[in-house]
Amino acid sequence: MYFFSIIQCPMDQNKLWQEKWKNMPKQLPRNNFASKVFKLFKSNHKTLLDIGCGVGRDTLFFANKGLHVTAIDWSQSGLDQLKQEAKSKNLANLEVIKMDTSEINFKKNSFDIIYAHLSLHYFDDKTTQKIFNKLYSILKKDGLLCVKCKSTDDMLYGRGKKIGNNMFLFKKHVRHFFNKDFMTSLLAKFKIIRVKKSTSVYHSYKSSFIEAIATK
């Protein structure tokens, strides 16, 4: 069986994502980033936190691989779809929680893996650092952190209203663009395996990203 609980989340961006996931096709294929990082998982990695899971395209991939997955998001519509899929597949190793990423609340040393695909680039510098500090706390020793965020090289960088350092509001969508130095600074407490630039096609246009793999 799956589990579902609620933690408060901001309403402005929540409304945006409510509509996005409501209109998103079901059973989307997993992201390439999920396939890439899965190759790094070890046999003693049993528990995974999927931050900003959306409709669960990567959540389901990890759960079907036998990991116990805790999936969080602040969009009810996305989580509703994931709950339906979890129920239909009778996944006993999947826990679904509505939670604001900026208020992540788990016990210390809770997860072997923390996975965040395009879900940590929505907050100002101070809040982002607070989140990464929290991730360090809830990651187990020798655990793995896998993060992918929008890059300052992206074609959307600089578009819209500037609302913070490398942060813009464009068509009601908040984005905080990362560079390698910023990502590296956020990972100061971690042991960095790699921080690199990447590109891929999202929504028919080429996007640029910063990917990071680190351990505790």
C-alpha cells in the first residue's frame, strides 16, 4: 500500500504546477537523468527520496527497481496521478507526501539516496542553501545526492522580471539558474563526485543544466 500526508506549501507557484500536472499526459517515460544516476546506486542503497516528483515518472522507475521511495511534491494534481498509479501497481514500497521543498522535514540520516530532478531551482540563494543543508542532514553516511538544475547557460536565462540573484519570474514561472560555482558552494558539506554542465531537449527546445553527484 502507499501512504499520503499533507504539509503546507506556497499558493502562487502551487497553482501553476496544479494546472501543469493536471494537463500532463499519464505514464510519461522516466527522465534520462534517472537512468544515468541509477547506474551509480549500490546494493546497500535501499531508501530514496524523490524531491519534486510531479506525476512520478522517475518515482515509479525507482520503486519498480525495488527501492523504498518517498516521493514529495507540492502539487496535489501530480500527486493524485501518482497515487492512482501506485494503487494500480500495488506498490508497497512507495510513500507519497505533499510537502513544500523549502520546508523538508525528515529525521536525520533517513535516506540512502536523495534525488532531485529540476526541483531545487525555484528558491533564492538563502533558501536554497538552507535546503541543501537539510539534505545533508537527512542523507545517511555514504549516501548519494543526485541533483539537476537549470543553468545560467539556458536560453531562458535573463527573460522576465529579475527577482533575485540569477533568479527570474517569466510567464508566472519562477526559475533560479545555477552555475558550477554556485552548485559547488551549495555542496560544501558534501564530498563532491562531480559537477558538470549538460544539455538536452525539453518541450521541443534545447535546455542547459548543471548536474551534481555527491556523497556524505
